[in-house]
Amino acid sequence: MATTYNNLYLDLRRRFREMGDLEPGRTARELVCSAAGKTNEEFVRDSRLYVPPETEREANALAERYIGGEPVAYLIGEWEFYGVPLDISDAVLIPRPDTEVLTARAIEMAQAYHAPRVLDLCAGSGCIGLALAKHVADARVLLGELDDEAVKICRRNIRRNALNTRVSVMCVNALEKPPRQMGEFDVIVSNPPYIPTADIDTLDASVREHEPRLALDGGADGLDFFRAICATWRDALRPNGKLLFEVGIGQADEVLRLMRSSGFGDVQIIKDLNEIPRVVYGTRWDAV
């Protein structure tokens, strides 16, 4: 039986609400638009038109996969973060609202420099570095990422946002000493893997079964990347340069101590919108 775009949307919204989706309308709209190859504006314009049978089948197939646990961002292949449209694949983490706290502070710090040089380390999709480049017009940003498939996503997102002249990507391992050819930075920002290895199997199935383990696993206590970056990447910062981390629940105090013991001063902690300590940042201090 033929159905309109609006009725298809309403049916999916009802199904998603019944399963407990907190934003069933957004999810339904995203999946219908993806199946139809329409923008949100085109969906509204065409809401009373009848849906081609193949589009209806595709929308329902996406809905079944979503109900089965696949995240929306992976199903539609894109997401938006801090006003930046991004290509997304299962090679990268889906950007989350918590990371906007880190991004906002990194933008604020970069704006204090003239033509700042910024490194987004463990870049994933490149969401933090690209948002910073978009909001700091004279910034030059390097996206540092280890995984080859994630590097490809970074390149696509640089092109998608027309930032080729100010943003580049390089394959680097955050657990190792930085390559000398990278040079020095005014700001290093990182949302590294920080989930303790044993805790990964307790995560929500949508994360545990679909998001890349490489981007989640922070070692036995979740702190491997913080230790390595504090110890070996300090010299990639210019004097008085800034290092900023996103941290997991319960990790802020330990990361603060790691930064202080590695020669960082004025180390601060910022809470997210849920009052959870989420960002730790400090300044490279050098003995006079």
C-alpha cells in the first residue's frame, strides 16, 4: 500500500519511540532522508508525496538495522559536530556532545595566538581539528591519526569542508615519540582512547559492537595514551603552548597529576554539561 513521506516518517517515529529512543523524530527523519537521498528541506517540501517502493524498503531496512543496535551515524554515513558536517564510517568514533566542551576550550585557547599551529592528536574523523579551523580563521591544523581508514575519513572531511589550504592529515602513533618533521605547535588537543580494556565489554552494545575498539581501548587502567602524550609529546609544544585532553569518568585527577609531573603548569579541570570532570588542560612550563 502506497504511503507518503510524512506517513513513513510518522510510522518510524512511533517504532523508535516505543523502543525508548530519546529523539525518535530526529532518528526517523535522518533515516528517511538517507533512504530517499533528500535533504531535510527536501523532505519537508515533499512530505505529502508518495514514496517510491524501493525507497520505502530501504527506509524500513535501515530502521531494522537501527533497532538491532547499529548507530544512526554509521547507517547514514555522516554526522554533524560543532556546526561541521562530517563523513562518518565505522573506522571512527561518532562525535559526541561531551567533546564539544573540549573543542570550545581549544578554540578559545587557539584564538589567543596569531596564526596558531594546532595538532588534533588521535583525530578520528577530524571533528575537533576541523571545528577549530572553521572557528579560528588563521589557524593551521594538523590531524594526527594512526588508523589508515580513519586517515581517509579525515581527508574526505577536509575536502568536504573546503579546508584544504589550512588543514592537513598525517599518520602518527600517539604512543610513540612525535616525528621531527611535524615541527612544533601552539596547541595540542586530544580525545584519545581512554576506556579501560576490561570495561569495553560492559559498554552499550551500540558502542561495543559497532565503534572501533582501537579508538576506545586505553589500556589496563585507561591511561596509556595520557601517559605517553604527557611524556613524549611535550617537546612538540612551543614554550607556553597548551595541551588539552578529554578524559573519562573518574580520570581527571590522575591526568592532572600526570600533566604536572611531566612539566605542565596551570593545570585545570573543566566539567561537562552533566557536571562530570571532562577536560584537563595545562601549559608547557620550562625552567628559567
